[in-house]
Amino acid sequence: MRSPRRKPAPASRVGRSSKKRAGSLAKKRPGAGSGVETSELEILRVPEWAQYDWLVHGFSTRSGGVSTAYRPGEHCGELNLGFTATDSREHVVRNRELFVRALIDAPGRAKRGADRRKTAETTLKLLRQIHSGLVHRAEALVDASVMSTEPGDMVRGDGMIATGPGMLLGIQTADCIPVLIVDVRQRIVAAFHAGWRGTLARIVERGVGRLRAEFGSQPGNLMAAIGPGIGPCCYSVGEEVQMEFRSQFCYADDLFQEVFDLDPIKEKYPMLFLTARAPGHSNLGPSLHLDLPEANRRQLLDAGLAPEKIHPLNLCTACDTKRFFSHRAEQGFTGRMLSAIGIRPASA
Ligand SMILES: [Zn+2]
């Protein structure tokens, strides 16, 4: 027996930053001498978090930026924020600058001059993500920063916690689930990378555990956002993944669903596909889909967060490759998005 699926939250739960404002920064700005036009830079935010003036957060999309590697011939560049083999380093650096500036210069903020100075004071902290349960103090990491740092120089891990201002904790994804957490009372922020292996390693639960044990965070003061990632609609996995989850979580069966993938050709001409294949190997058989966002929501609940303080964006990267980079849907030929959270430096 499978429990009924959760209904996705209404689209209004997802905060689209003022495209006008972010766009005004990025629009038609030639990228690093490339002459590429950029589209409007879209950042997704949690509307409920706008009340915290000291908090900076957002989830990038493909739009904005100067990269042309993944949609060659297109009029506008894209916002690839990861140093991938296909994209030029110069473009990624420029994209990171645009993204950080758009994040800091949040909608509705009046002091633009001060925000500009804060952009310069803010460093981007990144990890060499390895699908682990490892969580680090961001203060202890070198400034990976917008500019450089080879992956080999970066600290390995999948979670970061920061207690001070001036750092943006960035998680790179193209299907995996980014999770951002904030302790609104103590002004502590954290960011996590949760693919299926990291989820299995309880990266988010461990992260909240560290917030509680080392920083005295009370779960009642914690809020979380589950960003864009591959959804249960698209994430088919092997049975071995289900076995691994069953060995770790008593609620594992709630996270998997047998799905008959829609194929219009098969639907129209089913007889064509009724071949002499052995039972259990039919093309028409169901595939097993994993709900990674829900798995991480369960970990946040188990860690003590109130359901109303967990904000899943419910946006599937593989369903919408116009808007998001998706490793699965684009067979690995894709860029990376960044999900970032930080504490705004005090006014100068
Ligand atoms: Zn999907």
C-alpha cells in the first residue's frame, strides 16, 4: 500500500524576485567582452523570508547570464554557474558576479549604493560536492569566491553553516535537491546538497543536528526551503536505491512510487510494443520513481522543524529544461544552478 501523494503547493508559494530589478542589472550587459546579450536574470525566493532584512537567499535559474555553451546559436546567454568542461571559465565568472549582485540587490531594497558595497564585501563559499553527509563551518573554508579556485583546492562536503555576515553559501545543482536553512533567532544560515546518496546519508538531518548541538539552535526557530530539483514525476531509479532507502528509513516506501511513464506512441499503438519479452521485462511495465524533495522534507520534520516552516518550491528541473539545467533530462550536457543563502553585512 502506498500513501496518497502530496499535492504540490500552489505556484504562489514560489517567490519570483522582481525581474525588473534583477533584470535591470543584467539586461543587455555585454558579458566579459563576449558581446552576448543576457536575458532577464530570474531568481526564485521564498516570499515568507522577505521579512528578514538581514537575510540574503535565492535559487538561480537558466535565465540571465552570458553562457552560450548549452544553447549554441541562441540569441541570449544563460546563467551557468558551475565550471563545467563545456563552458568557458570567463563566462562562468561573469555569471557568478551577476548572480551575487542580483542576490544582494534584493527587490524592495532602497539603499542601492550601500548594497553595491556589500556585494564587494561578500564572498561566495562553495564545496567540492561529493554526495556525502559531511557538513563544514563556512568560516573555516577558503574563499572559493566568485572568481577562481580549482575544484581540487576546494573542501569536500555537502553542507555548510555560517554564523557571520558577508558569506554566501552556494550549492551547485542540476537535478539534486538544494536545501537552505535559517535560524531566524540566532541569525545562522546553512546550505545543503542532497542527491539520493546525500539524502541516504541524512545530510539535512545531520546539518540540523549540528545546528542544535553546536550552536544551540531551537527547531522552533528554524525555517527551511527545498529548492528546484528533479521531482517524483521524472526521477526513475533502480530497485537497489529503494533497497538502500528501506535499510535506512522506516518511511522509505512512502518515497517511492511505481509510475507508468507516459509515451504517446506506446499509448496510441500498444500492440507494437507487446513483444515476446519475458514477464517483468516489458517495455510497458512501470518504473520506480523516487521523491527526493519529500525525502528531505521528512528529514526536516524528523529534525524537529514545523511543517509550516518548510517551504518546498515543488519545481522539477527535468520537467522544465527551458527554465532549469537538468543533468538527467539533458543527458549530462548541461550547466549548473546555484542556491545560496547568507547574512547581509551590516550597513556601512
Ligand atoms: Zn518532472
